[in-house]
Amino acid sequence: MMDLLFTTKVAYASVDSFISNVSKEIINPLILLLFALALAIFLYGVLEFILNAANDEKKTIGKSHMVWGIIGITIMMGVWTILSIVLNTLDIKKGEIDPEEGKVKLSPYTPTYPPFNR
């Protein structure tokens, strides 16, 4: 009875479910936040450029904000494009990857020789 009082109760979770939850709850919203932030910086630069048309120094700052916003948007679109290319190359369709279960369902690979039909 005394042993039960002094032992710690630990809840074990698998690494896959932990990574899945981190991805779903932290990484995906963070990606959307960064994309929205890049868009907001770009639009702020456009607004700053238009409103300060007479002041060359503030126009330059507005241009800088627009450039950094475009760089951020380009990086985020590049990440999504690379991910899409990898998934399409491996012929992975939505629903074939189940991170919660830690399972990946792939279509069977049947190579042909010669590689091109002539």
C-alpha cells in the first residue's frame, strides 16, 4: 500500500502520436501564421509606398517591406510546392498517410523492363 503512495503515475504516449499532435496543433497553424504575416508585411509596404509618394526615404522603406513580404510568400509557396512534388512523385494521395496510426499505404510498385514501351 505504501508503494502506491510513492510511485509516480506516468502516461506514456508513442512518439508517432506526439509528432502528429505537434504537427497538427503547432506546426500547421504556425505555417499559416507565417504566411499571413508575410502577406501583411507586403500589404503594409504597398500602403506605405502609396501614402508616402512624396518622401523618397519612406518610399524606399515601403519597397523594402514589399520585397521582404514577397520573399516570405515565395518561401512558403516553395515549401508547399516541394511537398506537393514529393507526394506526387511517390504517388501518395490524401488519406494514404495516417500519422496518428503511424501507417503509410502505398500503391504496389511493379517495374517494367525495358522501361519504355516501343
